[in-house]
Amino acid sequence: MFFLAEQAQVETGALIGMLIFGLAFYAYFALAISTIAKKTNTPNGWMAWVPILNAVLILNIAGKPVWWIVLALVPFVNIIFFILMIIAWMAIAEKRGKPTWWGILMIVPFVGLIVPGVLAWSE
């Protein structure tokens, strides 16, 4: 019985840790997107803080059609949306004066966490 109580505490601690990490990453990502919107003179930078609207803002910054989001809602077709978002990140990198391969780095584990920050806060 004592073991189960310890296990529940460990699981609760892990859940709280993941929640804090997730919120911190979401804030970092939203701040990076809103900074990129500001630097590219894209209106409505506040959309970076709202789920789903942040994808709309990314597409607006990249100059891509917003209807691409519909593809994310269709099962199995949403794989195409993933590829289109990489293309959008490539366009964002180009607008920020970086090589387009910076957008491709979004698919690399852990490196994709750094790319928005580099695109937002580099010269």
C-alpha cells in the first residue's frame, strides 16, 4: 500500500513537471512567433498566443494561403499539412534573411526547438 502512494506522488510530480515544461515551451514559441511577426511587419502578432490562430499567423508571415489549416483537420491528410508547415518555415527563414534550410531544421528533434528563437532574435 505504501508503494502505491509513493508511485502516485512520483507520477503527480512528473505530470506537474511536464506541464511546467509544456507551458514554458508554449510561451517561448509564442513569444518567438510574435517577435517574428513584428520584425516582418505582419499585423496581429497577438495571434501567436492563441492556439490554432498561431498557425494562421505563421502562414500569414510566410505569405502562404490560410486554407492550408483545413488540411490539418482531415485524418491522414494532416501529414501533408506538416510538410506545408515546413515550407512555411522555409519562407519565414527567407523573410528573416536566413537560408531556407533553416526551415527544414524544424523537423530535427531538439534543433526544431531552437529555430524559432534564432529566427526571432538574430540580426
